[in-house]
Amino acid sequence: MLRSEPSSIEPNQDGSHLTPEEIPEASSGSVDIQEEINCLEEMILASPRIPLTRRTLVDEEKLLDQLDYIRLSLPTAFQEAAEIIAQKEEILLEAEEYGQQIVDAAQAKRAQILDENDIIRQAEQEASEMRRKVQQECDAMLQATLEEIDRKRRQSQQELEQMHTKAIAEAEAIAQGADEYADNVLENIEQHLNDMLRIIRNGRQQLQPDVSSGRHLPPPKKK
């Protein structure tokens, strides 16, 4: 069964395990969670099968290591999402700066044409309306991004729990199949031994009358 706590393991060639900071992909580049899940599926499909059954022998250590690696990779995916949010915030700041530039331009124009009060008021209203629209759009984008991050997090957690349950069920099924196979082998051996014992008893029973009759024969006469 899976480990109860996420262990920071990534197997080395010598059998030791890496810490999360030592994992190359998780620390230096983007990690494709879907690709890692596909690798996990390929690991299960590539495992040897028990003859005459639909059961698969899965290397438990490799399976657990891959699941732990996916867990360790999730923070990287969250970090990428945080970077996207930061970019959205930068866009929002740029939009605000752009709106401020429009306001400044309108104020400069008002200074140039003090007598055209209607034009100045219209420019200010347009700048304020534009800034409000930009703010609304950025807020909507930010909210959508946060909802997508939460959805992906819950989806990843659900997939991990499903894989956990499936792995346990397959392991139990494999163990049950192995017990049944061993019981069948022992039953066949027992049957063969019983057949051999029956043959031996029959042979002894056939020999016993001859031995008994030989005991009552008179001794040979001396010449």
C-alpha cells in the first residue's frame, strides 16, 4: 500500500533516495504532471503478467517512488500557476499605468484648453471608464486563474486517490491468485501421493498371501 506521508524520495543508482531539492526536474524546469501519470500507467502495463490470468506483478517500490515523485512535482506546478498569477498582476499594473497615462494626458490637455471644459470632462470620464473596464477584466482573469488552479489541484488529488485504491486492489488480487495457485499445486501433489500410497498398499496386500502360505509349507526332506 502507499505511504501515509509523502516521502521525499527519488531513487539513486545506489538505492538511496533524493530529497525534493535534489530532483532535477522539480528544481530546474517545468514538470508535466500528465506525462508523469502516463509514465506510471506505462510502468503498470509493462509489468510481467501471471500466466493464465489477467493479473500483473507490479514492482511496489518503483510504483511508490513514481507516486512520490508526482507528489513532489505538484508544488512545481503550483509555482508555475503562481507565476501566471504574477504575470496577470503585472498586466493589471500596466493597465493601471496606461489608464493613469490617459488621465495625465487628459489633464495636460485640460491645461492647454481651459475654456473647453466639456472636452476635458469627457476625456476624464473616458479614462475612468477605461480604467474600470481594465480593472474588471483583470479581476475576472485573476479569478478564473485561481479557479483553474483549484480545479487542477482537486483533480490531481482525486487521480492520486484513485491510483492508490487501484494499486491496493491489484496487489490484493495478485496475492489471492498466488495463494490459489499454490493450493492447487499442493492439492495435485497430495493426489499423486495418495495414488502412490494406494499402489503400495495394493502391492503389499498381493504379497502377503504368498508370504503367509510359505510359512506353512513343510521343511524339505533330507536325502
